[in-house]
Amino acid sequence: MAERMFSKNILGKSVVSRAGKSLGVVGDLLFEVRTGELVHFVLDKPTVHVEKLNIERGKQGDLLVPFSAVTATEDFVIVSEEDII
């Protein structure tokens, strides 16, 4: 995703898979400090669909979704389930 966006436009948005399954909401963003690259977002309020996925967890147990899995950000944040794993 080469376009720019403000974090306030993505925080709190619902996260949905390309298949239409609700996964939770965007809780926080994790950046690479040296480059400013957005690396992951924290998935808050995970749904039952998340249990079936092998999502990476942070040191404090946060569910981390790679930003590279995001395919669109409009009304929802749409992610590719295949790219989460």
C-alpha cells in the first residue's frame, strides 16, 4: 500500500477477511522506528474466526496482523487470511 493515510483513519475500524469474516478491530499500530514503516496492527476484540488462524502474538500477548496482509482500507480494513499466517 503506497498511499498515505492518517492513523486516526484506521484505528478502531473493523477488520474483515476477504471472505467476509469479521475478525475484530484495529487497536494499535506498530512501526519500524528507523524507517517509519508500518509493520503490524494490533487486533482488538477478536472474534471466533480468529481462533482458527495462527496469528502472531506480541510479547504481551497482543494479536499482531502484518500490515502486508491488508488489501484495502475503506469502511473496513480488509485482510487476506493467507497472508496473516
